[in-house]
Amino acid sequence: MSIKNVRLEVMQFLEKNIDTFVDSYLIPVEKIWQPTDLLPDSQNEIFFEEVKELRELAKDLPYDFWVVLVGDTITEEALPTYESWLMDVEGVNQTEDKGNGWSKWIRNWTGEENRHGDLLNKYLYLSGRVDMREIEMTTQHLINDGFDIGTGRDPYKNFVYTSFQELATYISHNRVSQLAKKYGDNKLSKMCRLIAGDEMRHHMAYSEFVDQIFKVDPSEMMLAFQYMMKQKIVMPAHFLRESGQKISSAFEQFSDSAQRIGVYTASDYVDILRKLVEKWQIDKIEGLTAEAEKARDYLMRLPDRMQKISERLVIPQEPHIFKWVKPALIK
Ligand SMILES: [Fe+2]
Ligand SMILES: [Fe+2]
């Protein structure tokens, strides 16, 4: 059987458990938090006082913090790109009678994710600290540009990507939450903590999919994991640009801001890789082909190798000034 047909069979096999995955890893609409729960209520008399308080607290947050929060928001707001990408993965079918189980998973995942950009966007708008028009232009560019994360339509590679990516977003939203708390903004801290909680559940789900694939198609899953790590996981933020600039031109400086305030660093990348190697018990997988054995060896050695490289990285001290955040507004 061809590799592609085996992947389709594996996807159909996993699809039988979609309802269990949805029930275990996602939260029903009536029970999950909504952006409005965490923001000033515009139907309430005290709305303006609440907004005033939000803006007062926002005044203490530093420049790099705003850059990171803006970049995170924009990446969340480009959700249409991710949904359409995942809907195109081999084994996912969204046509005919509302599509198959996988399309249900993706719709429900998208429904949860959509609240993140919604909440952060409204917060940024109310904060008065950032240039919303510039942010909106970057978001529109990011959606227009689309992305190529190097997975093709391969479900195995895509699930490695999403396992990695969801854990990376957990880390960065969680660190932003801790920073907000440090600067005395408990409300913003709670928003980011709750978003991080969603990301963690999503990470658990996608890494469970990979775990199950390892049980039925270990060699191909190992090769897909190696493939993704060899080319490095490209974050959606990689494609950020400011208005009037070229694609990807804003990523490095955005990433420098994130590294400077410790929200997402090169050593976090290595830690995520280590966690995945551990979670999938790469050292214990049996029944591998000779090629997949080699891939396993590569993956087992990779974290230490990358750690050494990450220790040598030097991050510029001075922040790049983005159109999204005017320094005059920030102390
Ligand atoms: Fe998200
Ligand atoms: Fe996510």
C-alpha cells in the first residue's frame, strides 16, 4: 500500500474516536469562558469607569510587553489561515453532510481559538496604548499572505506542528500573564492565563493524536517528526510584516522583544522539543525500519545540540520601534 493510503487509513481509524477527543479536550460553548466575561461590560452603567481603570493599569506595562502582546494578538487573529490550512489536510473532509469527524474537530477547535483574538483585540483597543489601525493592517497582510509551514497536506507532519505550536503558545501566553501580574495588572493576567489554559488542552489533544499514530504507524510517524524538526518549526508569527513592508520583515524584531522580556526564547524551543521526545517516548518505540531508527537517533540527540546553539545567541538590547506601538505613549 502506498504511504498516502496508509495515512488515510490511519486517519479513518482515529476518526472513530473524534467525539471522545472533542469531549475530553474541548469545552462545550455553554460552559467555556467568553471574552465578555473578562472585559468591561458595555451594557453596564459603570462601563466607562471600568475602561478607565483598565487604561490606568495599562500605563505601567513596558514597550517590549506591548510589542509581544500585539504580535500574539495578530497571530491569533489570523485564524482563518489556520482553519483553512487544516481543513485541507489529507483525511479531513468538510463537504457532504457537514463533513467527516475530523472536520468537526477542526471546527470545534477553531471555535475555541476564535475567542483568543477576539479577547486580545478588544483589550488592546480599550487600552489606548497601541495603534489599532497599524495592527489591523498587519493582521490583514498576515491573512492575505497565507503561510507555508512545510507540512504539506500530510496529517502526521501537521500534528507534529500543532503539538509543538500549541505548547509554544501556552508558554508565551502564560509568561505574558505572569508579567502582567508582576506589573500589577491582575485582570490582564487572568485573560492571558485563561487563553494559555485553552492552548494547553489543545496541545494535549494534538500530541495525543501523534501518540496514537506512533502505535499504528511508528516508522512513518518517526520520519515525519524528524522531517519537521530538521526544517525547524516555523511560527505563524514568522510571516509578520508592518504596513508597507515585505513579508516576514517584522518577525525577527518581534522575536527579539519576546526574548528580551523572556516570553518565548530559543531555550523554550529546545524545552518543547524535549517535552515532545519524552511525551511520545521516542526512546521506547518499537518495530522501526532502519531509516526510522536513524531518525530516532537524530531526534534523541537534537535537544542537546540545539541547546548549545541557543546558548550562543545574542539578543540586541534596544527594541525596534514598531508602527504598532508608539514609544511616546509608553514610559
Ligand atoms: Fe490561540
Ligand atoms: Fe492555539
